[in-house]
Amino acid sequence: MLTSLKASSFLWIILFRLRRTMFVVAVYVLLICWLDNEFQLETLKFPVGLITVFGTVVSLLITFRTNSSYSRWWEARILWGAIVNDSRSWTRQLLSLTKNADRETIQKMSWRQIAWCFALSRSLRKQDAFQDLDSLIEPDELATYRKVLNVPNAILRRQAEDLRELHQAGHLETYSFIELERTLVRLTNHMGGCERIKNTPFPVSYSLMVHLAVYIFVVMLPFGLVDTPPLALAALSISIAFAFLTIESVAIFLQDPFSGSASDTPTLALSRTIEINLRQMLEEADVPDVMQPVNGQLD
């Protein structure tokens, strides 16, 4: 049910985005139909072979772009899946590997991991990284993060400092300390992977080339069908143009999986899942509810 709702929401967003473009395309195609009916434009007919070859080239360009965009989206989902797993591992290791450690310290480091997930999610979406952190991090510590540019990175650094203190106090054996440090390294790598996707824009020149090729094909298409009945000319031209423009729009949405759109990786929902899992591992009574979709979309 959720998948169908999300697909429906995404479809309406695509239709809304293309409404003006499709209106212009429809007016253009209907104009060609009228001119063909009045002045017999068969003499201006483009060879079907030319239209077919050019359409095939445009299809390949759009396919390559869609595959590239999907690869970025899928990599983002894999990275956040790894964040979920390593966040669970972090708390599990703290609970099982520390010796005689203060329960409050373990809870503080686990809550800080939850805060890291929310801060990373907000940062990737260019939102306020400190939202949702007041109940997870002490005010004095939170104030130190307001002085830095990369809040999630500062949180990981504080985790490393507390980890070193646990080791120096004898609460962690050397092997256990190394294992927890490896978890921090993996979390850092996941964060870097997400930031790479967010901060590496899709090549503008390639996007412009594909966009221009699609519109040239849309303009040429009616002239390849002028020998068909006006109704068929209009229906085929508008339908094919809509298909090409829709696929291109889908590729544009997928290329940034942290933009807050319907096609996004639901990083806030995943962060809430991590919070629920970690609080239950700590055997806390106050556990938040699972984040519910709004209009079929999870944040």
C-alpha cells in the first residue's frame, strides 16, 4: 500500500512539473495538425528513418542518464542501510565489550549516535542540523557543535574522545577499543559517501545536451507523422513526447537523493528507526513511534 501511495504521489509531482511544458507541446502539435489539414504539409515530411534513428539516439542518452541517476540513488540507499547496521553495532559493542562502565556513559554515547544520524540527515538536506538534538545531547556539548561547520563530523570526534577515555580508564580492552574505533571509521566513510553524492552535481553539459536532444526530437516528431490522420498525429506526437519528457524528469529527481523530494532516501525515517532500535537495546521505556508516511511519502 505504501509503495502504491508513494508511486502515486511521485507521479503527481512529475505531472505537475511538466504541466506547462506539456501544454506548450500540445499547442505546438495541434498547430501542426491544423496546418497539415489546411495546407497539406506532406511536402515537409521528415523521413521516418531519420525520426527513428534520432529517437533511438535520444532514447539511449536518456537511458544512460536515468541509469546514472538511479546509481546515485541506490548508492545513497546502500550507505544509509550501512548506517543503520553500524549504529546498531555501536550500541551493541558498547553494551557487550565495556567492563564496569558507567551506564550513563553508554547511554550518552548511544544517544549521541542517534543525534549523529539526525544531524547527518538534516545536513544532507541543507536543513538545520541542530533540529531534534536538544533531547539527545547536553546543552554544554551542543554549544560546542555550534562553532563548527560540519556538525556530524564533530559528533564523531566527540565519540572518539569518549572512547579513548573508556580505554584509558580500563573499561575497554585494547581489542575492544580497536573494534569500536573500526565502527567509527565505517560511520565516517558512510558520511563521506553521502556528502560526495550530495556535493557532486550531475554534469551540467551532459544534462543540457540530453535536454536539448529531447526537445529537438519533440519538435521533429510531428513532421514525421504528417501523412497520418490528424487525430492519430496529435495522439501519437503528444504521447511520445510525454513519455520522453517524463523519463527525463524522473532522472532529474533521482540524481539528488537528498533533496527532500518524493524520490528521496527517507533518511529521517531511517534515523527514527535507529533511535527506536538503540533505545530498545538500552531497555528504555520511553521509545518513540515509527515515523508514518505523509501522503505516501516518508521523510
